[in-house]
Amino acid sequence: MLLRDRRSATSGVKFPFWATLLALLTAVPLLTATGAAAQAPACPNARLPPPPVDTSEVPPPGSPSPTPVPVPETPVGGERMAECSVITGEGAPVPPPQIVDAAASWVLADLDSGAILAAKNPHARQRPASTIKTLTALTAIHELDMDDTLVATQEDANQEGTRVGLQPGLTYPVGQVLQAMLMASGNDAAHALAMKMGGMRAALKKINATAQRIGALDTRAATPSGLDGPGMSTSAYDLATIFRVAMREPVFANAVGSEMIMMPGKPGEPPFELWNDNRVLLNYPGGLGGKTGFTDDARHTFIGSAARGDRRLVAVMVRGENHPTRLSQNAMGLLDYGFALPGGTAVGELVTTSPAPTTTTAAPAARAQLPQADPTEHSFFSTIKGPLILLGVALVAMAVVVALWLRRNRLATTARRESTSDEDP
């Protein structure tokens, strides 16, 4: 009888504790899953561009891949800039499906007021390709004297991709090289400007500092030309912001707005014509110019701007294709859509100053392999560290309390046994 009483008393105390502990342990995945659903960015490519299709982003031997650019806690440009699908003003029509689907991300904005008229996944991390030359040019305008000169090198001339034909050993005005870079997307010109700004490492540091200063917080340039490299990142929102700031510079506005310039030829040969490759400038009424881009990883990127009446608009489209319709043609359609909207339409704004540095944790630790996909789509631990730590502390505290209780219970049991040992057969 005494034995039954002891077992009954012991099980009556232990059951709630173990049941509670089991419930807490069972709740861990539920809590983490709930936290992940509530806190992890829901939009595609919220932290990283899509996986690369080649080896262009493999870091040099011994160097890890850069960690993703931190994601601001609040979306730059307004709360609606956190939306993933098409964003339009209240009562405004949605652009035609052909335009909506032409690119993974796009932004349509007013160059003067900064009002965003419509957008699609504006802060998604994408690769800029040669549209990053707008940021390189903006930095060079502030760092260099446009009337100064530079001497082209063989390294400049050897750059991969599109080149404007800089001749090693020839001396060029800095302003001419910058204009050629923007008009015809010269990677040789971008490299020459970077060398003039102190060398590749120093130039990239200055270029990325410019992005931070103007609030382009999705952007990190890995190359001054837009060729893919480790950690390269931008967004449609950022490219619209960069272009808006750059268009305030007369040197930049004149460069992207020029249809043709003459460039020095090879020694002993006459100068040659260099034409602008932006179809909005050449084919759209009121075209102000812009920038084109393409790499295998970035796909097609495009910036086009135009003026109509007292309005100046810019359309930015990233990660698009040139079929069945060219991306430049869809950008023109987006400009048409914008000019048809009533004045005062706005779903956000292009912020051209860096917000306060309230950003989330920068991302997982650096990895030696290429970034594959957005980590927030697969892992939630980085977004719920606080709740997990609190839960862990609670479990440890409970374990200590239980250990003390068990010790006290054993002492009490021993005492009872000693006091009843003479009566218990």
C-alpha cells in the first residue's frame, strides 16, 4: 500500500513536467516555422540574385564569396516597395501583360519629383550588367576632372565584352572616355576610368560608397563595367535612383543624350563615329537616353528615359529577354503607360539620400562556393535567433528547477523510508 501511494504521488508530479517539456520541444519547429513565415522576405530574390549560369562569379582562389548585401528592415522608398507583384496606384490600370512579364523586376518613376508610378518587385536583387556604368560614371564625375586626360593601356583594350576601341598609348580626355562608356557601353572605357580613379580596388570602393551615399542599398558593384563578378547586386529600384541622381549632372545627361561622337582612330588612321546604342534615345519621341546591358547571368537590362510636356520619366527593366519583343520596346510601352497616368500618381518614391543604418543581420557566413539561391527560402534560423535563444534559456532554467525538485524529492523519499523502515515489512 505504501509503495502504491509513493508511485501515485511521484507520477502525479512528473507527468505535468514531462508533458510540458515535450510540448515545448514539439513547439520549437512550430515556433521557428511561424517566425520564418512572418519574418523571412516573401519576394523572390529578396537577398540574392538568381544562381549564376557560369563561373564568372567564382571568387579568386582562397577568397570566400562575399556575403549578401544586408536587407533594410524597412523598404527604401515606401512600404509598397516591399510588394512582389505589380504595384499600381489606386484606380490605375495595370500595364499590358506583355510589359508586366517582360522582366523579372521593373520600376517606372518621375525623374524630377522622384514619384514611383508603378513597379514590379522593385527591390529584388538582380545583376545590373552594363547598367552599373551609370554608377561608375556618377562616381567618376565627382572624383575626376573631365578636362584631364588619361593614357589608354593594353589592359584597357583587352577587356572582355563590348569595347569602344581605346588604343593603347593614345591620350584621351577623361570626359570623352566617360561619354564613350555611356553611349556604347565600352568595357575598355570603364576599366580606364577605374584605373584613373586609383586602380580597381580603390575605384570599386568609391563606386560602392556612392551607392550607399545616395540610398542605393541593394547595390554592390563587383566590376566597374558590369561584367559579372563575386557579390554583384542591384535592383530596379536602385538603378532608377542612380539614374535620377546622375541625370542632375550635365556631363552625364549630355553623354546619354548624345546620338554620335567622333573618337580618335588608330595611329595614322582617321577618327571614327561612335553611335549611342539606346533605342529610346534614337526611336522614342522625347527620348532622353539611358543605358543598356547584357550578360549571361544578368540577362538583358535596360534604362530608358523620355520627356513629354513638363514630365520626365524613367523606365528600368532588369532580368528580361529580347523575345518575343525587345526589352527596349517594352520599356517604351512602359513610358507610354506612365505618361497616360494622371499627375500625382505615386506608389512610392526614389529616395536619393542614404537612410539611417537600420539593417538586418548581413546574411550567412561567407561561403567558398557560389551563392545558389536565396537563403531565406530554405533556412529560418537567421531570422528568429531572439525567440530561439529565449526558448533555450527557458528550457535550461526549467531543467535546473527540475533537477533541484528531483533532488529534493529523493531526499524526502529517503527520509520517509527511514522513518517507516521499522513498520514496513
